[in-house]
Amino acid sequence: MPNLPVVQEMFEQVQHLPSIETPVALVGSLATASAAALMTWRRHGQSSEAFAVHSTNPELLEQTIIAVDGKVADARMIGRPNRLAGGLMALAGLGMLVGSQTGHLTYETSSADSGANTIVLLDTSSSMDTKDLGSTNDSRLQASVKGLQATNFNGNVGLVEFASTIKTRLPLAKHENLGINNQTARTVNSNGGQLAEALQLSIDQLPGHVGKDNKTIRDGSVVVITDGTVDSSKQDIKNVVDNNNVDLKVIVTGTPGGTYKKAGQNVDSAIQPELFGAIKAGNVTVANNESKIESAIQETIHNTTTNKTERDWQIADGVGVILLAAGIARVNWQMAIKKV
């Protein structure tokens, strides 16, 4: 007898087919599949027109000769390919029904998650004073704070600021917004950027649970807002990512040609998105003007505080039923003719 937990785990590892995101796509796919199945059935039906053998004697039945499409053929030989076609259609239907159990076509629905946990990790180092966002006179930091002020939060949110040191400005709790009144206020020294240490501190503030491998899985997300001009190396950041099981998202603010003034001198503050190679590409966003920074913050935090539910369209099941029913009907029709 098979080990049921092992079998279940194998099925859970089977990847879903690509999601269908709209009902229109569902209707189109189902209509196309249904039309294809119907045309296949009709084509097989038209390939050999209805015939009748008026005899109940099996010996006469086998010897009866009838004309089909202008040709003379044995009734038994004509019936065989038709029954074969119907049987193949039935098998195809059964195959689709079985296959659909391990690879459903799906779609996603979204809803606000009041229990979501999000830590915002904000870079307040000197490089964030760079004003390279186009016509606006706001700095990278000012534009980031504006974006946070304009964002509503569905769940729990916290704010950590980092530069040369790190400070939790707001602990993880319910907040309608982050309420940062002074856009340029800093709670830490702006000289330096200890991103790796700040990232670990932010991760540790999220609740967690122990997974199958006895590693802690964090229940929530960390959203990093920075220009990447920090003291931490790419390897430092990779080590933190590798040692933690958590959802990480990064918004890189600014342009490659940014500079800021320090002690009367221009200091290079080019953005460095390449620092975040350990984080999957889809979770790293580069925003090079104020409106993009604001929209990136709103969209990213919205995604971290939203429940996404995957639902099955069961299209494969529907097509399987169509083929199965057509195949069974085809076989039954042939059997009924044979008995006439």
C-alpha cells in the first residue's frame, strides 16, 4: 500500500498552470475548447454516415454488405473504426479529467488583509538628500516620506530608519498612516548606511513560526526604501537574505547620475540596485522621479497587505467531461445501430 503522506506531498509539489486573471479569458478558453471538442465529434460522425442492418441473426450481420459513401464494405469493418474513434475520445476525456487534478488553470482574487505585517525600512542617510528626481525640488528622502504619508495600511505596519545607526521609529502595530510629520527629520546620524544590520533588525520584528526544516518563517514582509548608496556590501545583504525566510521587497529611489553636497563638495550618490541581486528581480523596483516613488510605495505596500486567493477555473475538467460524454455517446450510438 502506498505511503499516503508521501503521495500527497508529491501532488502538492506539482506546479499550477499559468493563471487566467479575468472572466473573459475563462469564457474564451472554455468556448474554444468546447468548440474544438464539438467539431472533433461532428467530424467523426460525418466521416461515416448512419447505417442500419435489419437483422437479428449475428451470422447474417457479419455477412451483410452495405454501401457507404459510394463504396461497398463489410458492416463490421465500418463499425470498428467508429467505435475506435469514440473510445479514443472517451480515453482523452478521462485523461484530461485525471490530468486536471494535478494542474488546474487558476485565477487570483485579492482582498485586504487586516492581519498582514509589514516593516518599512527607510534609508535616511546623507545620499537620500540627493535632488535628482526631475522638475521637483524634493530630495529622495522627501519624496519617499511623501509616498509613505499618502499610503493607507490594511494591517500592522512598523517603521525602521537606518543610516550610520538604526532606530525603530514606529513599532509594528495598527496605523492608518505612518504620520511622519517632518519630511526631513532624522532619528539617526545620517553619516553612513548600515543596511544589512538594519535589514536583520527589521526581519526580527516580524512574528514567525517554525517550518518543516525547523527554520523560522517570518509572517510578513519587509519593504526597503533606499538608493543603495550604503556601507553594506552585496555579500552582507546576500547573507541576511539567505539566512532568513521572509518576503523582501526593495524600492530603489533616484537616478544613476545623482550627487549631493557634503562639506561644500559634490559627492557621488548614484543608485545601486545591483546590491539586491539576492532578492528576486520582480521584488526590486527602481523609481527615478517623485510620482514613481509614490506609486511604487503604494503598490508595494498594498501587495504586502493584501490576501491573494488562488481559485480553480476547472476548465480542464469541463473539457474532459465534454470529450468523455461525446465518446460514450458515440460508442452507445454504434452499439444501438448494431442491435437494430
